[in-house]
Amino acid sequence: MYSIAPDPPPFAELHCRSNCTFLVGASQPEELVRRAAAKLYTALALTDECSVAGVVRAHLEARECGIHFIVGSEIHFKTAGGVPFARLVLLAQDRRGYGNLSELITLARRRAEKGSYDARIADLEGKTAKAPHLAGLPGCLALLIPEKDATVESIFGQCMWLRTWFPDRAWVAGPRPLEIDDDLRCWTIEEAAARAGLRIVATSSALMHTKMRKALQDTLTAVRIGRPVQTCGYELRSNGEQYLRGRALLAELFPSEWMRETIEVARRCTFSLEELRYEYPEELVPPGETAASHLRKLTYAGAEARFPKGLPAKVRAQIEHELKIIAELQYEAYFLTVEDNVRFARSRNILCQGRGSAANSAVCYCLGVTEVDPARMNVLFERFISVERKEPPDIDIDFEHQRREEVMQYIFRKYGRDRAAITGVVTSYRTKSALRDVGKALGFPIGTVERLAKTAYGNEEQWISDACLQENELDRNAHLVDLWLNLAKTVRGFPRHLSQHTGGFVIARDKLSRLVPVENAAMEDRNVVQWDKDDLDALGLIKVDVLALGMLTAIHRALDFIALKRGAPMRMQDVPAEDPVTYAMIQKADTVGVFQIESRAQMTMLPRLKPERFYDLVIQVAIVRPGPIQGGMVHPYLRRRAGEERIEYPSEDIKIATERTLGIPLFQEQVMQIAMLAADFTACEADHLRRAMGAWRKRGGLEAHQRKLIQRMLAQRPLRADCVEKLPRILGAGLRFACP
């Protein structure tokens, strides 16, 4: 008879670092979550070092996988004299605990230069003047991570301190890295914990989701310390056991009570990032007014100024439609914040202009944010804000590049550095940087590394071509070259460091640091949040973009010059609309110095496209881009526009989305509309497609959307076999439809 092995005890990993602990962790947050779910872990805590940069991505993946996700952080604390004291893993139990943890990370990061931190035990003892309320870090659990060479006495002293400040909320972590002194280390931890009366939890202290990433982890270590792998010695991990191991193996390594204790700790951590709620600043609403009533008053006051001869019925209806959607989604305060920034700029004679999808808003036009007259254009507000998508609005405001800093400092003065910070941007490895760092870490000559990085080219399937390798006298079959290419391919998309957005602000009603950690930027008088734009969007947190545009400086000088010649003021809105003489010059490619259509590629296209109105220029700018060019959309559009090719639509669904561009999709919103109409994508799936198109150079990942799109279109409308290969191809910015 065969005996059935007993089911391993449940387990929750409480100490795990991803590649958001830059150049330490060797797996993406999503990979760690998927692995934990596949191994049937009860829960997983992501505890990057003094950071929560990866928790949003992990949270979203955990939501898909159905695993309990815990937010935490590993922090190394020092004494007042700078002597290392203890390494703690802090786990958020509830919303209050998360806020305290976020504020503690902010405090430690703001003390130090960009990229480092300074955490002190005085912070947890309530002795810091700025944050006495952090004493004992209420709402958080603490795990002590003993150092490898720690003695019973040193661990006992740390345990007693921990018991004092985290009563009934403290444990000792017991790792089993399978090193030569494992038994001695376990005995030391057990003895110290027993004397102090603390329980022990099992942990793998994971740095990767699978041990196959050991070579990559060693490479990242070499990059971090700036030496080739061959000379790193004891800086490298002695083996590859710091990964998410199966529960059966864990049951052989750890006492059952250690594993059961992980479940008790996980049970007490109930916080979810879903609990975070963005709260707008309140000072923009006058006493006696609500945000909705004040926005309505400002909108109609602006409408009277915009339309002195009377507000057209079409525009009034559009305003009411927009105000209704804004009220339903409770975005009034966001519009008031943007209007306040624009009003300040105009009061200082700083030229500014809203762009992007906000141009589809009549409210933005009336508030002076954009200059696209809804009486002249058919605006599509749902492209900007949609009740179905429930996306936070995104209004990009360009300011004169030489005076943008005045607006930024106005925001910092108005709200304070505790309530306003710049959006973070996680700078990730691209092809060239991955080849450079990995090549140097593996000890290749600098000249060889630089030559390959400079000449590297290829596509997603074969990202380094054989011709490129031959050109640099490298043999793909050589072991070290093969290792170089494989490691570099894996590291592409890994975060390298945190930098700042070009001008995106996050502004909160109260302390921003209780919503997301804030740290110093490299530039003086700037601070940056640890989450980037995608993270903020995923959690519904709203940013305000304050961007710089050099052309606005040139336009301002041109307007001033014209006003001087005319002897009368000249404003942006005074520029005549659809001036035939101007379009005659444009059709001749006489556009040297004309913003957006002054490049050689644009000038070559102008005589062929022959723009006659403003929307033609919109298409002109969009069509001379990599997406439409690589997607084969340029020539079909030009032929159809010139009457050389019949305008056809594969279906009524596609006609609805592409009629205004003659059946050729040129814009991302058309791609989303096609996916929803012709392939039965949900609004959420279509939004994921949009995000994938926007980030394909950074992360890739379009192939899965392409397969899904083709399969669903075939399921909805069967086509002949010879048409299948002509189905949509997702290529960066758009789709090409060539089905008869």
C-alpha cells in the first residue's frame, strides 16, 4: 500500500524583499506574489528596505491571485551615536499602523540624502520632536531579524527592548539559510527568545521567488558594490536558499510551532491598500460654499468671459453634462486645484496651456485651463473622464519653461512640504543599461560592453540579433556570453532607482506622509513620493501636473512683440481660427519654427496630407510617430484621404471607432474603443491595453493583449483563413486593420 504524505502545515512568509529594494532583491513583486500563491502560502508580506515602493504592484497581483497580502518594511535602526542596533521587520496591522509606518519611513528618508536613510531607535521611543506619536509604532507588529554572528546576550538585549516598546506585538524571526552554522544559529535564537519570553516565527527571508535567480542576485550585488562578481567574495550569498520554498520543505526545516506562529501574525494584519482614501485640500473652497457650488460658480463666470455675446446652448448643455459627471465622481476639488494653479500663473503673467485629453472639456475651457473652444469642436468628455472607467482625471498643464519653478514653489508655499510632494518615477533598466551593468558585473572588458550596448537592436522575440553579436565579435554559444545575454534580458524592466516626475504633484488635505512615504529628491528644495504614476492611478490617488514647455516662452515673446507692433494687447485666444493664409503656408511645408510640425519628418508629410483645418493638424502630428509608422497606417490613410483607395470598414463596430480617421486607427482611445466594440473587452481590460501600449518600451507585455484581441474578434465575427493574418497588430501607439 502507498502511504499518503500528510499535508504540510500552513505558512505565511513575513519577510520578503523584491527588486524594489534596489539591486538587492532579484524578483519582481508580482513574481513573488504568484509564487507564494502557487505554493499555497496563507499570506505574503512584502518588506522592502525602508520602502513601500513595490506594495501597489504586489497588492494588485495578490488581488488577482486571491492571497492575503501584508504591507511591511525592513528597517535597520541605529543608536543616537550611529551604532547599528537592530534590524526590524515592521508589519502594518491596520490603517493607523500603515500611516505610522509610512511616516516613520518618511522621517528616516528625509534625514538622509537621496537613496539612503537614517532610522534611529529614538524614533520608536517617542523621543523625536517631529513625531512623538510614533512611540511604539501603534498599529504595527515587529519582527526582530538577528544578525548572523549575534550572540545570545546581544539578541536577548534587543528582545527586551522590543518587549518594552512593542508589548504583545513582537516576535523573533528564525531563518534557516542552510549554511554551515545553521544549528548554532537556531539554538542562539531559541535561547535568547526563551529568556525574553518572545515567540519565534519561521521565515525564508526571501530575496527571490525561485532559486534559479541566484546568479541574477549575485550580479545585482556586484552592480551595487561596483565590483565584478569574481571579486565580491563574502559579499555574495553563500547559496540560493533565500527564495520562496515549498511548504513540504519548510516543514522539514522548521519546528511546526514556528510555522503556526506565522499564521497568527498574518491573522492580526488586516490592513489593505484598498482602505487608502485620497482627501483633497479644503482651503480652495470659500466659507459657505461647497466644492460643487464653487466649481459651478467659477465655470459660469469663466463662460461669461469666454462668450461675451452669450453662451451657446450647445456649450451650456456640455457644461451641465460635465458638471454632472464631475459631481458623481467627486472630482470638484481636483478641478479647483488646477484652476488655482492656472490663476496664479496668469496673475504673474506666466503663459500656460492645458493639453491632452483635458482639451475635450468645456469646463476646462471656461476655467481658463485649455484654449480649445467647445463651440468650434466636437469635444468628447468621456475620453477625459468616464463614469465607467472611474479613472482619476489627468490634466497636463504646460507653463513657460523659464518660469515653471515659480508655480512649483507657489504650490509648496501654499500647502507646505508636509502636504505636497512630486510624484516618483521608478527608473527601470532598458536594453542598453541592462547590457552595460550586467556586462561590467561579469567582468567583460569595458570596450566590449560599450560597443555591444551602443549597437544593440532587435525586437521582443530576439532582442539581440546575431548580426549585432558578430559585429562585436561575440559568440552567442559561449557560456559567458550566453549568461550575459540571459541575465541582461531578465533584468530589463527591473527598477534601478527612484527619480522624480517632471512635474506631477500629489497634494493632500492632511499629512501626505501618512498616505505614502516621502523622501528627498536629488534637486534641492524638492521631495518625492515613493510611488510612481501607475501606482497612484491604480489606487485612485490624484496628481496635478505642472510641466514646462519651452515653446510657450517663445509664444509669449511673440505675443508681446505683436502687441507692441499693433499697439493693443494680444492674447492666445485672439489668434484667428482656421486662417486660410496660415494653412496655405503649412501645406507648402513653410513651417520652420512652428511647434510640433517643424521637424523634417513632419515637413515632408505636410504637402502630402495638405491640412485644411485644425483637426487635420491633430492627425498630422499623430501620424508621424513610431506607432502608426510601424503599424503600417500612414500610407493607407494618405491614399484614402487623397481618394486613391476606397474607405472600407470590416464591421459597423470598427466604423464607429474609426470613421473620423477614414477607417484607420491613429489614436489610443480608438484602440480602446475598437477593443470594447469589436472584441468585447470590458472597460477595465481596455484600460489595461492602453497602459500596456503606453509602457511597452519599458516593460513589454503587449503579446498577451494581442492574442486576446485576435481570439475574441475571431469568436465574435468568423473570418476567412486568408484574413486572419491581417487582423489587428498591436504596435505601440495603435492598431492596423486590413481585413476585407
